[in-house]
Amino acid sequence: MPDLDLTHGDDAAAVNSLRSAVMRLSRRLKHQRVDESLSPTEMSVLGTLFRCGSATPGELARKEHVQPPSMTRIVALLEAKGLVRLEPHPEDRRQKVVTQTEQAEAMLEESRRKRNAFLSGLVEGLDEDEWAKLRAAAPVLEKLAHL
């Protein structure tokens, strides 16, 4: 890792700029939702199920950085909306496995399409050099998002 001073100078300014830009862009993307009845947390849980596959509520709580009782409530809300189903755990009958439904997959796909279209519209305002830099930064931002 390079020698960084994240409290002063150019490094601190870059961290501040990155934080501010990511937060503003995130807020704008949140307004591009397909289903306004779902909270950002519920959408995040569905996204996690899409990326990682079925999981127990405890596993989802860890991945989403929430307490298990909160995840139990979120899963119950998603189940009531027909977006997930609970199935018996194959090895531990005391647990349940959360699986997203086809309805959730379709909604997530439409949400991704809408948000990608929104971002594509923004990208059209960039010049070639800016777009090349953004393409190169995308894997780094992805890595930061999952640290």
C-alpha cells in the first residue's frame, strides 16, 4: 500500500471528494427505483440474494451488517410481498433458508435496467478521457464496496 496521509493535503482532499461524490450519486440512484414500496434495505437484501444465492437469515444479517432480529423482520416483509420464500434448511431443521422468487428476480432486473439507463445518460456527458478513467476506476470502486 502506498504511503498515504489521509488527514492532510491532496490525499485528504481526494478522500473527501470521493465520499461526497459517492454519496450524491448514491442518493440520485436511489430515486431510480422501480418499486417505491420497498425500502433501500429490502432492495439490498434482494440484491444480496441475487449475487450470493439462498442464505439463512443469520447469513443475510452478517452480509447486510444488521442485527439478526432486524433481518428476521425484513425477511418477513419480503415474504409477505411475495419476493422471497422460506424453506427448511437442508442440514439443520431449526433454521430456514431464504430464497428469492421469480417476481423478485424480475423486479431486480427492471431496477438494474432503469438505474443503468440513468447512469448511461450521465456518462454521455463525459468526454472520452473521463469515460476511460471512470471505466478504469469501476473495479476499484467495486472492491471498496465489498471491503
